[in-house]
Amino acid sequence: MRHETHTHLNRQQIFQAAKTFFGQEGGGLGMKLASEQGAQIAFFGNGLVWITVWPAKADAKSVRVDLDVSDRDAEARAFIEKVLKQRSQ
């Protein structure tokens, strides 16, 4: 399943939040980091999560973020609501 959202966070902030939420840092979901390169970060473990941060235009007020998931739909929605949208306000 693919989820698309927008946030005011930058790529570094999104990646760090994803590591904390999905990964093994800070009491996350315990998923393992599969890769982190360029505009994409991925996790695996009881499902898969790929997060893509699209480059923003110079005058953009927000950044587009896509979350592609396998068996982690509820967690992806929670990440969007609790992290990306909350920190954007």
C-alpha cells in the first residue's frame, strides 16, 4: 500500500524520525534498517517500509513524502499522523 503526505520537516528530520519510530532506536517498532541512500530509507522485519522524500522546489512550503508498506499499513498511518503531521503544525 502507498501513502502520500506532505510535511514541513526536511529529509534529515524525516529520516531520524523514521529511525526512531520504525527502527531499533528509542523504543521503536524494532524493524531493521535495510538501506538509507539519497531520498529513500527502508526498513524490514515483520513487513517492509520504504519512505521516499521528494525534492522540494525552492519556494515550496512543504515536502512530499511517500510511504510504501507491506504488512505495516497501520504503522505507516500512525507515523504520518503522529510524526509528520504533528511536527508540521
